[in-house]
Amino acid sequence: MRPSRRAIRTPDPTRRPSRPRGGETDRGTDWRTFDFHAHTYLTDGDQSATSMWWEAHRLRHRAQALTDHVGLEDPAPLLRRLRQEARAFEGTPLITLVGVEITEVPPRRIASAVRAARRAGAEIVVVHGETLAERVPPGTNRAALEINDVDVLAHPGILRPEEAELARQHDVALELSPRRGHSLGNGRVALEALKARAPLVVDSDAHRQEDLFSFEGAELVARGAGLPDSELSRVLQETPQRIVRRCGK
Ligand SMILES: [Zn+2]
Ligand SMILES: [Zn+2]
């Protein structure tokens, strides 16, 4: 008999639970997952900011950014709404970061979009990079990396060596992504970032609760991109901790 689809469905490895089974302790894995890129229904995500942050809290994340898409429109209403919802998590171990993902803006206008987001109170600024999954305006990676004030260049795709060098100079984190399509560039991004000693992070780019990863899930993405074990704590802990401090949290 052929196995049913259900029987052969494999679990999503990036969501492998970090909770202990049996007598294991979970102290070492709790509140150490960082994620600087996710969406809500305020743009193209499925759930509210509150729902996404509750799930990050349930997964015992240290920091979860919500970075909905903005173009050249006023980012203030979006950021105000995210700030209001973030209040529910004051006093919890979860650090909420309120931000934007600047998306599909002509490269020459990216600097002004970053300034507008900061003026409107963005704690973190992500730029939607030149992913292999979509036609992003060429020159987006370079424009984002030339600005001193971008935190993360998301899914940069075919990253060039000179772009990795700019990321190091301006301390812009280059993103490894588990997201379908975006993940095609991970090996290239990891390779160029390691050569240039540019900072790397792993972000979920979650559009619903189920897309948020566990710590082990983020680690799998990093290792799958080709990072040696000796780089894992830099990518999963040290660089993210520096970003959180820079965001004023
Ligand atoms: Zn994006
Ligand atoms: Zn995104």
C-alpha cells in the first residue's frame, strides 16, 4: 500500500522544539533566540503584532523584531501601531523591536526612506535586499550598505565581494533566511560575509506564527549555509546582542 501523504510529510526542522523532553534542562536554550525580521497583517503577514510577539514569547525568544513593509509612504502610522502593541510585553523577558522593512524603493531613494523611518521612531531598519526570489531593483544592496544607519540587509541574494566589504565597514548585518526562494542565496551570502568578516544574522522573515523558528532552527539555517561551528556563536549571539544594544534595548 502506498503511504498516505500525511504519513510521509516531514516536520519542518526549523521549528524543532527547544523545550526539554524527559529530564533535560532547558535553561541553556531559553531566551537566547534573536530574530530581526518578521511581518504582521499590517502589511502582508497573517496575524497581528500581538499574536506574533506572543508566539515569540512562547518560543522563549530573547528579541523579536516586527518589520512590516514600507515604501516611500509615511511609516509613522505603522510604527505607532506596532509600538502600541509592544506595550503588552513590557516586563517580560521578550525584547520587542519595532521596525520596518524598506521594500522595492528605488535605490536612490533608500537613504531618505531610512531617515523617514528613524524620524518616525523605528528602532530597527531592515532593507529588502536583492533576493533571487523576486525582481528587486538592481543596486538595492549597494544603496542599503552605503548608509550607516541600516541594521540588516535582508536576503541579499548574489552578494558581491565589495558589498560584503561595505557591510563590514558600516556594520550592516547580512541576513541568512529560511524563507523559500530567499534561502537560495544563503550559501553565497555566508561565503562572502566570512571572507570579508562582515556581520551575519539568521532571521525568520515570518509571515505567520508557524514561520517563527526555534534556536535550533536558526542554528540549522546557519550551518546549512556553510558556517563552521566556530562561527555559530558570533552569528547567533554576539552580533544579535550588539544589534539589540544599538537599537537601544
Ligand atoms: Zn524582504
Ligand atoms: Zn520580509
